[in-house]
Amino acid sequence: AQTVTQSQPEMSVQEAETVTLSCTYDTSESDYYLFWYKQPPSRQMILVIRQEAYKQQNATENRFSVNFQKAAKSFSLKISDSQLGDAAMYFCAYRSAREGAQKLVFGQGTRLTINP
Amino acid sequence: NAGVTQTPKFRILKIGQSMTLQCTQDMNHNYMYWYRQDPGMGLKLIYYSVGAGITDKGEVPNGYNVSRSTTEDFPLRLELAAPSQTSVYFCASSPSLSRISLFFGSGTQLSVL
């Protein structure tokens, strides 16, 4: 079974600075998808960024980028120019690309605080 | 654009009571899911469905039941509520393509006292 581990329960960063959230995963599969979700106090789960394992290029969405290291099974999220609205719980998630395997496996989450 | 709609948003149950959490989506997605999120934890899969009439267990199905009579609706039934079922429940849906992320509802906060 696949597992996802986020080793940082809490992180904090000064506004406008850069922060990196860590995520590692365990799988025997070669084709899969990785995601970072943001959960603000409103509880809504918001997709931040997605990475397809067969793509070597790291995904980027505006101020959010990932460092995907397939061999190391590592998938970290970098937030540049941190803003107060970035404060939230961040979850890393794994999804197999195997036919019929549709569920997401989540990590435990990292609570990110932005200091003004 | 309604997306995934969950009702109710909050509920308090007494031990032993039953209730149904409603979930409906208007995106014609085949795949639907129920997750629970315990305090300070990630989401765990309770049940999922790959289409109308087809459901299957996830990681933590005990104490729950589901049905999928239509593409749009995927209700979650709690029978004989227990304090261990105090959690936030999320419904989600997805089209058939794996690379597409899940679309989540806004969650139901359930307390069993």
C-alpha cells in the first residue's frame, strides 16, 4: 500500500519570504500523480499544484513550485513571496495511475503560519 | 457552478443515533468518494464509487454504509453513531481520468456526544 509522509507538523515564514514544505512517499509503482492541497480555516480543500510522475519537469503555478525527485520519492512544495493568505494546512497526496485505482492517499499535513 | 454540495455543514448526534450525510455533484462525474478527517490528521477514505450502482470500501469503512443510485448523489449513512466517528466528513468527485484531481465539497463537521 502506498503511504505519504509529511515530517513537518508546523512551519512558519515571514511575509514575502520563501518556504519549502516537505513530503515523501512510498510506492512500488512507476506511474502516478502527486498533489499539494491547501486547506484554509474555511475547511475547503483547494488544489495548489499537480505533478505527473512521468514528467521530469517540475510543475509550477505562479508562486508555487515543486521539487519532484522520483528516485528519492520526494515531492516538496516551495512557496515564494509568501502572503498572509497562504496561511493554511497543506496536504501532500498520492494517486496511482493504475486502471481502477482512483483514490487519493494523504499525508498528515503541515500547518503553515505567515508572520507579518 | 455548484460543484460538489454537502449537507448539513454541522451536526451533533447522540451516541446510538443514525443519520445520513448528503452529497450531490452536478459535473456528471463517475467517481465519488467519502473521506473523513480527524483533528490534526490527513484525510482517510471511507467508501468510494466508480459509477451508479457500484460502491466499494476504502480504508476505514466500519460503521458506515453508502449507496449510489444515481450519478449525482452519493449519501453516507452512519448507523449507531459512536464518539470515534466525530470527525469532518468530505465528499469528493472526479471524472474518469486519473490525472485529474478530486473536486471536494466543503465538508460536514460531525460531533457524536
